[in-house]
Amino acid sequence: MNRLQFWPQSASAAATEVDHLFIALLVVSFLVLGLVFGLMIYFGTKYRAGSTADRSDEHLKSWRWEVAWTTVTLLMFLALFFWGGDLYARLYRPPPNALDIYIVGKQWMWKAQHADGQAEINELHVPVGRPVRLVMTSQDVIHSFYVPAFRLKHDVLPGRYEMLWLEATVAGTYPLFCAEFCGTDHSRMGGRIVVMAPAAYERWLAARGPSSTMAQQGEALFRQLGCSGCHGANSTVRAPPLEGLYGRPVPLQGGGTVIADDQYIRDSILLPKSQIAAGYAAVMPSFAGQIEEEDVLKLTAYLRSLATAAPPPENPPPENAPPENTPTRAPR
């Protein structure tokens, strides 16, 4: 029999501090509430109509008490603000050794993709005691990734990558919800987070392991979509080389630069005219509506795998190519 829990189980590294912050906010709020209403009741009773309280100094004012309690409450709330701001920043700054897992929300399911190629629907397996970075996006409308036991809730937006990280501390199974109304079957959009011991997690990965990793699937998709025809070493089309691109600054037409991160690559695939790389013609076609978000993630994983590769020598532009100073577009 399920019972209503006043305080949900705490199962992540951040959950305890989130609870402490919440309790501190409640305590400070009740202290201020008690002070304000206590003074109202005290003075309302003391100086009620017909009382014999001394009113001879009704025009005498003293700012000491007012300044004192205002300053004290201000400092308490400022302390809570900076504490909450620091915790919020740390929740969105994953450790460098975090394990990457990709999440796609769609009506009405959660789809998870592991770097080694394992895929899940409405389930997410993670190891206990290891930081996990979630790279999340939506294929249709706004969803919200909510795990009460981890004290995590973050909106998942279409057209953007949202980052969040967690570190589970207790093995077990925990409910996953969508906390943003997303359509007629919103109430059915849920799942579970399965936290496993590291050895059990490795066995699960091996048992579910596909024949290829996300990067390898992305490479196959790269060739299937014809991307290698322009970005390959022997291409007759002058397009930006993709080797060594990921994580580096890309000069843009009209000035400015952008870092070639996951969002840049996604936009280059689906919105190629939004940011055109300097020195290249805007000939990149859009794949919006032709591939799904999972395919974009695979292509991104492939380009990420090329981050340390040396770019091949660039072919000279053909005779009918636009001049060098003609703005061109870079892949993201």
C-alpha cells in the first residue's frame, strides 16, 4: 500500500544540501512571520480601545528597533540568496569526469542514449557514486525532467540543449516524471531511474551493448546523409573541415566567434543559415524535418570524436567557386 510521504527519500549528492536550504528558508520565513504577527498581536492587544495603556509618548519615535530587525532579516535572506545561488551554479557545472548520457523528451516518453550506444525508453540506468551529465533536449514541446529523490527538476526545451548533472548515492529505483504540462497524455509521461552498483552497471552495459557506439552510428549516418560529399577530404565543394572542429572557436561572417559545442553543431545541421562561418559560402542544406533529435545527437557524437584529429589540407576552390571573401557557412 502506497503511503503519502511528507519528505521524499534522499538519494543524490545534492539532495541533502537542497533539503538543508529548504529547511533554512522555512525557518527564516517562520521567524519573520512570527515577529511581524507577534508584534501586530501584541500592540493590537495592548493599545486596543478602552485599554489603560500609557499613550503619553504617541508622537515619540525610535528607529533603533526598526533598523535592527530590518537589517537582521535582510542579512538572513541575503545569506539564503547567496547559498541558493551557489548551489544552483554547482548543479549546472558538472565535474570533468562526468559520464555523458543524452535525454530526448517527446510526447509522451523519455528516450535515453548512452555514449556506448545503449538506448532506453522511460528508463535510465546510472552507476552509484559517479557523476552523470545529462544533455537534454525536446523533440516537440516543453517538458520538465523531474526526479524527486534527487531533488532535480529542469525544463527540457525544443531547439536547445539543457545541461544537468547528478550523482546518485543510494542504489535503487526512483520515479521519473514530466513536471510540465505537455499534452493530453502528460500524466502518463513518466519512467524510472535505476541506480546500480558500478560492477552491476558495467554488466548491464555489456549485456545491452549494441554493435556500435553513438559516434560510430553517427559516422554511418554522416555518410548515409551525404555529408561526406561536401566535408570529406576529396570533396569538390569547398566546405569547412570537421576534424578538430569540436570545442574550438569558429569565426563567423560579419564578425564575432562562436564555440563549436553541441548547440552549435545542432544549429548547423538544422538551422545552417543562422551562423555562417567566415570564408565559406552558405550552401549547407537544412536537415530540419528529415532527421530526429536522436540522429542529431549521434552526428554530434561523431564530430566530437574528431575533436583531436588533424584537419586535412584544404582543397583549393574550383574555378567557378565564389571569391575567398565571400561569406560561407560552417557546420556545427
